[in-house]
Amino acid sequence: MMDIPPLTALGNRIVIFGPSNSGKSTLAEALAGKLAIPTVHLDQLHHTPNTDWVPRPKDEFHELQRAAIDGPAWVMDGNYSALTSERLARATGAIVLDENHWLRLMRYFRRTLFERRRPGALEGQRDSIKWSMIHWVAFGSRHNGARYRAMVAQAQLPSVSCRSMVELKTLYRTWDLRR
């Protein structure tokens, strides 16, 4: 079973890593609500609002992310490896989610087809099914959890890792988080 430190041990600048559809944005919203600090969804910084997930120019995304990590307190979810080291350097704690890829694929279909509003969604746009995303969730991101755990360990931050839905639910209960 996982070791869950007190939420206060993670400080007030928390990064959340994990494969697509593992629950990062939902957890970020729950933590931000509990801690009364802002949530930063990197997907929203990386993509242009009111589009079907069209990326912003790289320089613009990097500028937005750097401005966000300069803040005094935040919960930030997302991976985007280009500036991971800068995020980890500012972070006071980290969470890594790693869930079964088939369960994550089912979540992708559910959120895309049935959820009108969800944490981390783009402003003014409803998600659409994309073959590239299906492939990424089912096959491309299967082993990313180990990579994220290694990055967090190297940063020597207080952290917690959830490798299943049972562990994630335990984290929610332990820290008294609301979805």
C-alpha cells in the first residue's frame, strides 16, 4: 500500500503528473478547493481557448507556464516535458498518478461523449473523439508513470504516488478531498 504523507507536507505549490485521463485535473481541483489556492491546468495554457485542442505557439505556452509557476501558491496538473524541470524547481510537493490504460481509455470516451463540463477542459469547447488521443491513451502513455515517479524522486520533493483507482480513492479519503 502507498505511503500518504499529511497534505501539509506537500506545501502550497503542488505538481500533479500522470498519463492522460488518470484524474490529474479532478484531483487538482479538489486539492485547490481544500487548500484555497489557484488551480493551473497546463492543458489550458498549452491549447488555444475556443478551439478543438489547437496548441498555442510554443513560446506563448512557455511564457504562460513560467508566469503561472512564479505564483506564490498553486496546484498544477499536466506533464509537458519541456519545462518540467522549472516546475519541479518551484514545486513544494508532487503527486504522481498511474492508472490502468484501459480504464483511462474508458474515461476518455466517457468524458468526451457525456461530460459537458469537466476540470481542465478548454474554455468554450466541447471535447471530440480523436484517433490520435485513443492511440496515445491506449498505447503511447502506458509506461509514463515510472518516468514521472523517477523525475519526482530526483527532485527530492515530498510526494505521493497512486498506482490504482483504489489508491487514488484512499488519497481522497485520507486528505478529506471533495470531487
